[in-house]
Amino acid sequence: MKKDDKEARNSAASKKDRPWLFRTYSGHSSASASNELYKTNLARGQTGLSVAFDLPTQTGYDSDHILARGEVGKVGVPICHLGDMRTLFEGIPLEKMNTSMTINATSAWLLALYIAVAEEQNADISALQGTVQNDIIKEYLSRGTYIFPPRPSMRLITDVVSYTYREMPKWNPTNVCSYHLQEAGATPVQELSFALATAIAVLDAVKEGGQISPEDFPEATGRISFFVNAGIRFITEMCKMRAFVDLWDEILLERYGVQDEKFRRFRYGVQVNSLGLTEQQPENNVYRILLEMLAVVLSKKARARAVQLPAWNEALGLPRPWDQQWSLRLQQIVAYETDLLEFGDIFEGSIEIDRKVEELKAAAREELRLIEEMGGAIAAVDTGYLKESLVNSNTARVQSVIAGELPVIGVNRFTESAPSPLTQEADGGIMTVDEAAEAEQIAGLKAWRASRDDAAVRRALDALSKAARDGSNIMPPSIAAAKAGVTTGEWSEALRQVYGEYRAPTGVGIAVSNAENDILEPAREKVAIAAGELGRPLKVLVGKPGLDGHSNGAEQIAVAARDSGMQVVYEGIRLTPEQIVTAAKAGTVDLVGLSILSGSHIPLATEVCERLKDAGLSHIPVVVGGIIPQEDAVRLKNAGVSAVYTPKDFNMSGIIIDMVDIIMKYEDVA
């Protein structure tokens, strides 16, 4: 190599920007299994941890609670107490790690456990770096892992913000999350405006709380971060990110008077869109993930600080370690092999990009104005406005896919395909959680309870309850409770007793949509004929058993059934099988439809079928929808389920027609 060429390459390398943090969102089965996975991923070049917690942990239940049945370790790691957290990070020096924890309703508790483990490692708490998501508003709208009503939930968020500002200045205390808004159907404008309205609600609450002085408030705003989504329309998505940067700067300057530019920087991490990953021709998902990542790394002005990518097979089930490695390698190739990080912002001065950015900003400002007129994000949650907006947007998206107006390769275009060799392996191309993991976790939990100082636990819980009642910051008594051996369920129950629980609006109204919808016309005709034969309307119950709060599918089925002329019973998320059977009996329904996306479909659907039979309701058929492997579909049908629907079954009219046929078949037998 010539000397001049070598010097040029060295010069380019010296100017190269630092890459973003490489993360994979992971955790499953148990703390020990997840610890092994984290160490493996770090050894392969991952530079930050992103912890997925299971649904009982996220919703404040211990692993042996009735609602936790079938959910333990399925979508993340179960953490019931300090011993679990200690095992999760064994051999991982937290002082040197940047850890993101996707936790919301119980974020103060999981952060308390994290701090307690860090102290056991003799870490400098003020040096800890990472994030708790700690965004409850989007839980009411899209993901469903809320516990308490909005106002006490906001108080918990502000306590974490205030505590970390004083004690953990490098920590991001809330990570305003628009990711799940897009998963629930949000348009780019809705993602912008709903997320920014949430951030405004948080900052207003912090300001009103008075735990941070007016002089310190500008610096505290600099610790607010965001977690966003990037879809397949990557030019629009990139423009959305540039709009986020401009609007956040504008809000902090004009609304809060933050003068220092560094505190007004839009700091965000990203996971690219999982909603668009397909069960059909899943190998195509690799290309989708790459294109979606480009939306958040191409523009230097709006480049993500951390990126985590889904695996190609997430529409099929739980990714294996190799699948996560493949996604990690994609990030590393873009960061290290391309010349992306050697240039400034390649979109500066683009007429097309500037036009789209300004268009998005103008529409988002108008939506923010409407939310402000309602009284802000919390009021817009209580009225159901935000949830209904997302349900309507998602309905429009689903109908566009069904009609072929929104092309999805392998789904409604170019559907002919050879079998994918990626899914032909013995494991079906996915990882399954060992069914023994739940029993082992519960046994460990009981042993933990038996070994602790019960008097110390009672004192810690009394102090926690007192802080919740008198308005003291919740973090110090939570950390003390963690060290005393309090469990996740006990911490949450103490706060439930003070704050109460909450049921968020479902966003599914009883009124039939007036929107033109030719797609459902065949279903309407089928429902009308069946109702005429029976001499009464058809009535279905759509149920969400267990702790899975991803309600998009259930909502779309409920809306489609309603708009097809059926009467619909839909009471939202987080129901026990017993509650579903009771509602079916009280409502005299013709069919029960269950939506389960957490992997707990076998125990929950089986229990619903058994309870219907025991209640003398075996004449009511059960259908199930979710991410369900073929072998599990066979098991469900053997247990009494009439039909199983997976993401490939996206034609709502076809599903409704199928449901009518099932109802009429049962009526004939009866």
C-alpha cells in the first residue's frame, strides 16, 4: 500500500464517529439462563445490555400468583427478589455496563433491585449508566403492563427522575417510548405527537413535584431520553426522526426555557419495527430489518444512540441465540465495514427531506395542540382519545394490507415460495422455553421467602406504604425493601393498597363504524344470514387471558366482529380463565375468542376449555389467536379448541366467516 493511501485511510478512521450502542433485547426462562445469554452476547461484541422481563415481573406479580400461571419466563426473565437480580448480573460488572431495562409500572422496584446488586458489587452508584423505560402512558395505550391509575403512576415516574438526578447523574430515568405506539398502529404523526405529549406530561409533573429546584430543572431535562420505532418506509421514518430532533429542541426552549443546547438534544434508542415482520416467507424479514435500521443511522443529525434489532423469526416465536447474533452482526457490518460514520449529515440541504420534515412537524404540532386543549396526555388517556385514535389507525392499516393497497411481500404480493430452509430444522427455527422453568422459579421463590427475616420484611413494607401515603420519594424505601428480601409481588401489593388498580379504556366502542368498508361485506352477509336462521344476533366474547397486554389483535377482531353485525363482549386485558368463563356465561355468548401472544397459549386456552366444560358450557366453541407454532396448534385442537389463527391469518373478513361457520356447526350439534 502506498504511503499516501495509508495516511488517507488513517485520517478517515480518526475522523470516524463513534458507533451507537449495540444491543439485543433478551431474557427468558430464568435469571441464570439469561445471565448466560448476556455473557454470550457481550462476548460476541454487544456493547450494552437490554433486559426483557417476563410479564409477571412487569405487572407486579410473583411467579406463583394465579395470573402468572403459564407466563413465567416466557417473554423475558422472571425477577421476584434480590436473589434473582443478583443471579441475573453475576459476573457482569455493573459499573462498567450500560444497561437498559424495559420496565414501566414496576420500574422503581427493578431499579431499586439493580442498585442493591450494584452496591453488593461495590460499584460507585453515581457512575452507573443505563435506562429504565419508566413510561406508563404508552402502557395504557399499547402494551398493557400498567398497574396503578395514571396520576400515582406519574408520581412514581417523577420520584425516579428526582432520585436519579441526585444520586445517579449518568442514568436515564425515563425513556419515553413511542416504539409500542407504532406497534399499535400509530402513524408517524401520532408517534411524534403522542410521545412528545407524554414527555411534556412527565416534565410538567417533575416541575410541579418540587423535588428538583428550578435552577437544576434544565439539567434534569437533559436526562430524558426516548425509545422509538422505525418502520419499512425508511425515508419517512428518517424524516420523522429529524422532526423529533427539531420539535424536542423547540419544546424545551419555548415551553421550559432550557437555554443550554446540550440539554435540548434529542437522545434516543431504537428497536426497529416488529409489527411488519411476517410469518410468511420469514427470511424476507432480514431485509426489512436492515432497511428499517438505516432510517435511524443514516442521518447524523438524528442518529440513534443505541440500536437493538429484532431477529428474523420473531413472528414465529422466541429467537435463538444464533438468531440474535445474526441481528447483532448486521449492526456491526453497517458500523464497521461501511463508511457511514466517516461523513457528516448527508441529508442536509435536501429539498425533499426538508419538505417532508416540515410537513410532519406541522401535523404533529396540530395534534399536540389538540391534546393540550384536552388537558394533556393524562386527560387524553382517561377520555380514551389516544387509545381510540390508535385502534382506528391500526384498523386502517390492517384493512389496507387485506385490500392489497399496502404491499407486503410474501403476504399479499408474490406469495408463491419454496419452503424456507431456515425453518426446517428440528427446533422449527425458534427457541422454546422449558416447561420446567416455571416450577423451578416458583420453588426458588418459596425457598427465598422461607430463608428471609420476616420481621425485617414487614418493617420494610410498612416504610414503603408510609412513603406512598405521605408523598415521600419512593426510591429509598424501595431500595431498603430490596435489601430486606421483599418480593416483586409484595412491593406492588403494598402500593396497590394505597393507589388502587386501573382498567384502561379499550378503544373499542360499541357503535358500528360508519367508515366505508367493502372488505367486511362478505362477513356482514354471512352474519346476517346466520342471525336470521337463529332468530337472534350472534354474540362473541373476545378475551385476553393471562398477563399479555398486546391487545392489537384482540381489538381488530372485536372491531371486525362488531362492524360485521355481531354483538361483542370485550373487557380488555389481564383476565383469568375463570373470569372469561364467568363472562361467557353471563353474556350468553355463542363463541369465545382468545388472544394470547406471550407464548402461554397452551395452559391458558386449555384451562378455559376445561372450565367451560365444568360449567356446563361445552356448547360454546373456543378459538385462539397468537404466535402459535404448528405443533402447539395441534395440542390446542386436541384440548378442545375449534380453530387457531396466527399472524398469517390477516384477512379479518375470512376469520369472521370462519367463526360464523364454527358457531353454526355447534348450533347444529346442539
